[in-house]
Amino acid sequence: MKNLNTDWAFAQYERVRSILPEASFPDKWKTISQMEEIADQVDVFLLDAFGVLNVGRTVIPGAPDWVSSLQKAGKKVLVVANGSSVSPDASLLRFKEMGFEFAPEDVIASRNVLGSTLKGRSQNLWGVMLASNGGIDQVPVATVHLGENRSDFDRAEGFILFGTSEWSEKQQELLVASLQDNPRPVLVGNPDIVAPRENGLSLEPGWFAHDIHERCGIKPEFFGKPFTNIYEHALERVGPEVDRQRIVMVGDTLHTDVWGGAAIGAKTVLMADYGLFAGLDVVPFIEASGIVPNWIMTSKN
């Protein structure tokens, strides 16, 4: 059983950094305790969900208030999330239940980014990694839900990795074996290796995708942070007139949120109190990786 802690997750992200987009980082960072401290320098806030707005299904204290404050101040606030385990409608409802007021166009999810590319593909049947209540009927192509029947794996013409809550080691072995016998495309709707939950970290589709790459030699296609495809969708909604240096990506991870924001020329905020680095000193991780945010937000100044 893997020891799913921050040190382990950080090491896994470091192992795969060669596939990440080009990015440059500032030499130093500043520390803030409230998002409003940088509001005069920012016109657009791009927010991760897990570790910034919520941890699992639990809202982060104070998050609805500062998000609302930014919205009332006329800032454009968009959620840019590697969320693919639930449908877009279900995701929007969860945010509303947690006290956030986002319009449908304010939420850019990696699932939508992947979905927008499917109709141009030649595959007629996709095998999907997704929980039984994950809204597979809303995927805009013909699909088969991947359970524990090897024949379902073998008849799929390609694979989509959306959610891992019901994914087992047995299913991963079936997928790997099927791909070793017959290589096919693998699309990943969530590049995250782990995600913060109320009771610790969970393995996410990115982990299983890298396992496939190493064992099958198939290079997955990733949709979501830190890859620029998801940011292209966000920037379309922002408009070309906004200076990239007046856009900030806010997240709890270095290799996805900070790296992804820097890759598009935006500024970045690393949230230190919740998410991947909760309870830890983030400075050693920044120094070890060289991934430097513009700001670190923490209440522990």
C-alpha cells in the first residue's frame, strides 16, 4: 500500500516534470494573509477548487466570503479545476451548496476541455474510468463503463480516465494488460496525481496514466492543469485585452497550479494552509523544485 503523503506526492510530480509545458518563475515570493491584499494588482482570478475553495466536500473556512468580496469588487473570478469525476451540472450544484455563486460560464473543468475534443476523434467506442454515478451518459460519444469484465476493456477503441473513486488495482491491471496486447489512445481528464480529501490524499487519474505510460509505452494525452489546453478555454472567457500579468492563478500545488499559471505568463498564488501542503513548511518544497510562486498565502505569518 502506497504511503500517500505530501513527500511521496511531491516526488511523483518531480519524476514527470519533463512532460510539463515550458514555464519561467520569479526569483522570490511575497507572503500574504488575505487575497484582498493583491486585489489592486489583479483583474482576473483563476481559482483551483480542491485546496482553495474546498477539501473534498468540505468548504474551506472563509473562502465563500473572499470570493464574494472579489466578485463584488468587479474582479473576474473563474474556477479552473482538474475536476472530471462528476458532470459539469453536478459540480456547479456542489459549489452552490458550499456557498459560492458561480455562473456556468465561470467554471472551466478539465472534463469539459477533454469532452470538446472527442467528436473529432476516429474512435467509435471509448472505455471510461468513472464512478457509476459520475454522469457517463453526459460524455458526448459512445462509451462503455469499465468494470471488471476484460471483454469491455478489449472492445474499447480508446480510453478516457475521468475518476478514480471506484477504481481498483484489479481494474488497473485489466487496463494495462489490454493495452499491452493492443495499444490504443489514452485520454486523461484529470492530470492530478493526488487530491486532498478530508481524511488524506487520494490517487487521481494522473497517477494511473503515468503507470500506463511506464508499463505500456503509451503516451497519454492530458487535459487540465498544468497543460495549456485548459488555460486556453479560460483565456477565451477573459478576453485578449487583459494583460497576462494582471491575471493570477491561485492553487495549492506547485507542479499543477503554480506551474500552469506561470506557463501562460500569469502570476501565481500558492495556498499553503489547506490542500497538498497543509500543516507543512512549503519553503523546502519550493527550493527543491525551483517552482516559485509570486505569492504564498498563509495565515501563519
